[in-house]
Amino acid sequence: MIEQESLMLKRSISKNPNKKLNLLVVGGGYVGLTMAVCFADIGCNVVCVDKQKAKINSLSKGKVTIFEKDLDRLLVKNLKSKRLQFKLLANSGDIENSDIIMIAVGTPFDDKLDGYNQRDIYSVAKEIARFINKYTVIVIKSTVEVGTCDKVEQIIKETNPKADIEVVSIPEFLREGSGVYDFFNPERIIVGTGSQRAKEIIKELHKPLQKKKLVYTTRRSSEIIKCASNAFLATKVHFINEMADFCEEVGGNVYEVAYGMGLDKRIGREFLKPGPGYGGGCFPKDAKALASLGKRVGANFNLIECVICANGNRIKGFGQKILRCVKNIKKPKVAFLGLAFKSGTDDCRCSPAVDIVLGLINKGLKVCVYDPAAMKNAKTILKSRVFYAKDEYEAAKGADIIVIGTEWKQFKSLDWQKMGRFVRNKFIFDMRNIVDKQETLKHGFECYKIGC
Ligand SMILES: NC(=O)c1ccc[n+]([C@@H]2O[C@H](COP(=O)([O-])OP(=O)(O)OC[C@H]3O[C@@H](n4cnc5c(N)ncnc54)[C@H](O)[C@@H]3O)[C@@H](O)[C@H]2O)c1
């Protein structure tokens, strides 16, 4: 499908190339790297900088640092074309040459600040300011607190009063796991600016993509749209999770309920899949940051606050459900399959699966984990507190319960006869509802699924 999209895209680019804009991307993480590679692919000259040396070394050699479909192929292609370079530090020339500087550094939630930690954004603004010597558009791609573009503009102007700049908010909506696809097929590109001159450059930048998807707003509205979207999606996920619990109690099937609800266009079918709770590098922190800011300015987000609290309780509750399943077993062993916060990515930030594993080991359970992509990232959190298996079958050796933590496709087609030979007790706790229950029953397993 992506191949087909790329072909369609190539045709549209050749008809519709942009004017070889020079783009500097600051931050080479999930967003920055995807942006850098994809903008190079549609004809821009891109320099991507990151403060992590190992990342830059790896990317410069054509080795991707994140698990993201199609990114490896496009990285190599665009390095070869010389439209893409990676550097540890942007030199003055890179900044001077840039038509657009895109800031895509991380904005983690900081409990002490009770909001985003935007230190990296402000330090980048200071670093680039002194070298700006021609009209440059500064794009804030990171998800930020409302008013950040104003602050970035102020920092740059204070550091270099002659800087001829415009700060534009273009929040990123890519979904990890389909980031490349989302770049080439955006549902909308929100452009927060009041400047006609900046609009022209941003239009040019996105020319090979579908121009009709550009939506102009004020900077503040654009900043709010991003957080509001994520908080809304988190709420939707939580809604169907509660509905799943209700279905379990009263004997309904949450999939039938979600399907029936989703046929109503006002509701929509997306994001009505039950699970252990939302997670990842965005929803939890964006919902929290929005709720905190709301409180500070006296506009309480009661609904979002409830969702944040209930989602945390849900994740803890799943850990307790697993504990209850093995309460009569002496020294129970858990085979935990899937650690990434969702399939298609190696991202373990705020992963419900990882949080549940931590809860289980804190209660003294032995846990053996396996994930097809996220073992390296999970190790940075779980360290030597769990056993790491080379595959699902090794993880199952001597297990009393098999937990499905992430909806990886390969877990759908596990050989349950083979799994049955390895386990001590035949019990499956499917937090992602991907296992074929009838098939597992044939091989003597008992299988718990959510909401059905
Ligand atoms: N990951 C997603 O799916 C996603 C989607 C939409 C928006 N966002 C937002 O985009 C932003 C980036 O997210 P991410 O997931 O890519 O984060 P990330 O942690 O993967 O990447 C951030 C990168 O910025 C680099 N960095 C930090 N300070 C720097 C500096 N001064 N100079 C150069 N590099 C620097 C870090 O080394 C890191 O590689 C966040 O605000 C996030 O909320 C993320």
C-alpha cells in the first residue's frame, strides 16, 4: 500500500516539485527523524541535528534509530541522493542557509513544573538566534504549552534583535508505526500563523503533498488543537475501555457495541478498541499538561482529569487481575508478550505493558518478557529485573500465565499446540483481544479476553 502511495507521490512530485527549500530539523527522534527523511524525499535539502552523538553516527551510516515502517528504505535513499545530512551540532552556515528551521525536540511532562519541560525548545531558540541573517521561518513541531511560539519569538528577538523571523506553529499528528504513511497522506496540516509571507513558504514546503489539507489558524489555536486532539482521543479510548468492563459484567460484546456505535458518523469507528489503557509518549503527557494548564488559568478540565485518573487506575487494575489469576500458584511465572505501548513501534514510553510488568515484579513474580521490536527500549526501564526471551516460545517455558501486552500481528498466529508443550499452566490473559480463543481452547488453554 505504501509502495503504491510512493509511486503516486513520485508522479505528483515530478509535476509539482517544491523550490528546493533548505530545511534544518532540530531533534532527530520519532518526529524529527521522520520529518527530516520525508521532507528530503519530497525534494528539500535537509540537515537534521541531534545532541546524541550515537544517534547521529548511526543515522549518518544509514541505520535507523527507531522502529518505523519504511523509514529505513527512505533514509538510505535520501542519504544517497545527498539531500539529507545528519550532524551533532548545526554550524553557523547551516542556520544561515536555512529557509525553514523546524524544532522537533522532546517536551516531556515534568512533575515539578506541573507541565511540559520546554527547556530544550528554549535553548534551541537561543542557539540558532545569533546566526540568523536572512528571513527565516521557525516552525515549532514539538507539542507545546499554549503561548510557546510567542516565547520562542521573544527569545530570538532578544538574542538577535535584527533577526528577520516568523515563528509558526505546525503541530505534528503522525502516529508511531505509520509515521511515513501519515506524512505522505496527512489528514490535515494545521498552520498557526498570521503572516502571509510565512504562509507562502509553508505552502511551498508542502506543495508536493495535498495542498488542500493546509488549515490556517492563529498560533495559539494551532497549539491548542494538538493538545485538544490528544486529550479527546485519550477520552475516546477510555470511554470504550469502560464500556468493555460494563459488557463483561452484563454479558455484552464490546466489539459489537463499538461497531454499532461507530456507524454513526458523529461518533466514528476509529479508536473504539478496548485495551489495558492508553499510553505512549504523547497521550498521557498531553492530557496531563492540558489539565494542569487549565487548572492554572482557572478553566478546569474536569472530564480530562477524570480520564487521566481512571486510565492510571485501569492499568494498575489489570496488574491486579493478573495477580488474582495466579494467586493459588506457588512462585508463579509470567510469560509477558509485547512491551511496546502499541504495535508497529519500539516506543515503551508510558507503555501500559511495561507498567504492568513493573507492578508484577514488585509483587515478587518472576516475569519473562519478549517483544519483536522493543526489547532494547524496555531494557532501559526493566533492567535486570526480568528475564529476556529470544522469542514467544522461549518466554513460555515453565509459565503459569501468558499475558499479551501489545497487539503485534505475530501474536495472533502463535502455535498454541507448541506453546502448550512449554507452559506449566495453560492460562492466557489477552489484554489486546488478538488471540483466537476457539483455537486456544482446542489446545486446552483457558483464555481471558476484554469485554467479550
Ligand atoms: N512521537 C510521536 O508520535 C509524536 C507525535 C506528534 C508529536 N510529538 C511531539 O513531538 C516532539 C518530539 O517527540 P519525539 O517523540 O520525536 O521525541 P524524542 O524524544 O524521540 O526526540 C527528541 C529528540 O530531540 C533531541 N534533542 C533534544 N534537545 C536537543 C537540542 N538542543 N539539539 C538537538 N537535539 C536535541 C533528543 O536528543 C531526541 O533525539 C514532542 O513534543 C512530542 O510530544 C510526538
